[in-house]
Amino acid sequence: MSLTETVTLNNGVPMPKLGLGVYKMEEEQEVVRAVQSALDLGYRHLDTASFYGNESGLGRGIRESGVPREELFITTKVWNDEQGYEETLDAFDRSLDRLGLEYLDLYLIHWPVPGKFTETWKAMEKLYREGRVKAIGVCNFMEHHLEELMDEAQVKPVVDQVEFHPRLYQENLLRYCQDRDIHVEAWSPLARGNYFDEPVLQELAARYDKTAAQIILRWHWQLGIIIIPKSSNKDRQKQNADLFDFSLTNDDMEKISALHTGERIGKHPDEFDYFG
């Protein structure tokens, strides 16, 4: 196992299981440095979004790194006020221009905007058929959103990127997606470090000589979840990728899963103010 290990998406495209998220990296030079340090460490999967306002910095970081484009897996997302058929096609062009890329590896619907996301998906299917993006998927979709989407979709989503961490162990959604060959990807897999001091995490960290963050990320890894921890610090990026010299037991996994309380960092998708 290594940083370059991939999962095969339901359309045959390989996607690295571990990547770098760049949410809230707003200063361009910070994004450039974060991208370059991650690529130096061996990361090949980078995740941004139109809403983050840092696509141009990520694109610059890629260009200045010298890493060949074909070695990279780049994700961005269409924001809520960009959704709709023609609007999504225009938003894709803007994202691609800011990134300075000729194609994307993965394009995602950022949130399931009611009355909009099925038309947005039709536009994404067009981009996929044209070869401008290698795979398409969604973020923050619950089971009922996926059902509504797939009632009309011609192309099945490859990924559902959702908030997922031990306090929000979305087991039913995970099983639903696994049964339909949709990979779950976790945003905020470390829940912003809000509960690293949990006794069970501290006990496991001491036993395995790892950090609480590494224990949590290894839990995701063994559940088969794609992870994109955010860090602009090279040492932290290195720690987040140091997951491959230990394995949690089934008992350990159950102890971590038992931390579930339903507590969220972000909003529940059914309670989100899409244009607030």
C-alpha cells in the first residue's frame, strides 16, 4: 500500500485513495506551496472547487511542480449558483480556464440544489461523453438525492463526496453506495481535529505509535473510503500519508466506529441554505 494506490471507479478510471484537499486555502502562494509540497511527497490526487476561490493557485502549483499532467488526478466542483444545464457548461469552462487544464479527472456537483441538480447532471453527462472530464460524481448527496438523480441519469455517479469521520459514521449511506458501486469520499475526514483527545483514539495512537489523526485516517482507509485531508504544512502532509506500516484490528475499527454521535462539522444536506 502506498500514496499512489488507487481504487477503480465504476467506469474503469483509477482514482488515488488519498489526496490533498485545499478548502480554505485562500492566499494563492499558500495553495501553490501546499500543492508543490504534496506533489514532492508523492501525492497525485488534488481536490478543489469553484467555491474555494483557489483553482488558479492549484493550477499554478501543478504547472510549477513539473509533474506530468497524466500522472495527476484533479477534481473540482460546480457550485450552487452555477447549477442548471447551460450554467454548468459555462461553469466548467471557467473552472478549466482558472486551472489552466485541458481536461478534468473528476467533476462533482457540490450540493444537491433542489430542482437544479438533475439538469446539472445532464450537462455533466455531456461533458463526460465529450471526453472533457474522465469521471463525474456528486457531493453531499443522501440516499434520496441519489435515487432522484439515478431515476433520470444515463451515467451513474462514480463518487459521493460527503462529510465522514468517526463522529459522523454514515454507515447506511456507505452501504447504499457500496451496493451500487459508488465510492464514498470523505471531506473533513479529521473533523478539523475537534476530538483528537478522545480516550479511545489516544489509546490506539499510543499502542500503534501513531497520532490520533493517523488512526482516524487509517480507519477510513480500511473502510474503503477515499480521503482528502487538508493541510498546507509539508510535515502534516507527510504524517497524513504515513498510514501504510500498520493495520487496525476489527476490534479497533469497531471502537472507532462507536464514536459516532451524528455530530456534523457542516450542515445536513436537507437543511443547507443553498443560496444563503
